[in-house]
Amino acid sequence: MPKFLAHDAFFVFLMVQFIRGIPRELDQAARIDGCGHFGIYWRIIVPLLMPALATTAAFTFINSWNDFFSPLIYLTRPQLFTVPIALRAFIDATSASSLGPLFAMSILSLLPVLGFFIAFQRLLTEGMVTTGLK
């Protein structure tokens, strides 16, 4: 769960840099219109943060999906293994692994990441392009 809240330092840095790129005039205009601190954040900052939030969510999902060591520490029953651990267990099941089923399992493990990328492609590319700009 902490990974979905952008616990990694890179994502915190990405969000801070994106917020620093938002013009202060938007805050001042909202303040003149009568918004408070929460209203400025909720009505001005959060809608502008959507590309950066989508980029953070995508990279966090991919990192969590491909994580090998954390689930290896916590999970003990084979029924609860994640996909990378199951792939590794499939290789260790026999001394002579059959490559066909292994590659089929590998392709199936890539489908959720590919689907996530296709679903949020517009926001991801927009977030990557606009993060470094002033």
C-alpha cells in the first residue's frame, strides 16, 4: 500500500517539481475570487496535477507488479505468490524447464502492464512532457 501513495523519493520529487511549475498567478487569482487554501488545492492544483499523478501511478504500478524481493519476504504459501515469484518457481520446478510454457506465462504477465499503459497513454505522455517545462 505505501507504494501506491508515492512513497518512493523519485515520485515525491516529480510531484514537487510539477507543482513548482504551476504559475503562482493561478493561486492569486483563486484567492481574489474567494477560495481558501483547500479550495485552491482542490479546484486549481489537483486538476493540473492529473498528468503527474497518472505518471506516478503508472510507474508505481509497474514497479509493484514487477517487484520480486518484497513479496518473497512476506509470502510463504505458493497460492499467494505474485507473478515474478511464480515464474521463478516455475523455472525451479524441474531441472529441465520447458521454454514454451515459460514464455507463455511471461507474455501473460506483461498484459496488465501493457493494458495499463494503453489505457493511460495520453496522461502518461503529457505528464512526462510537461514535468520538466517551466
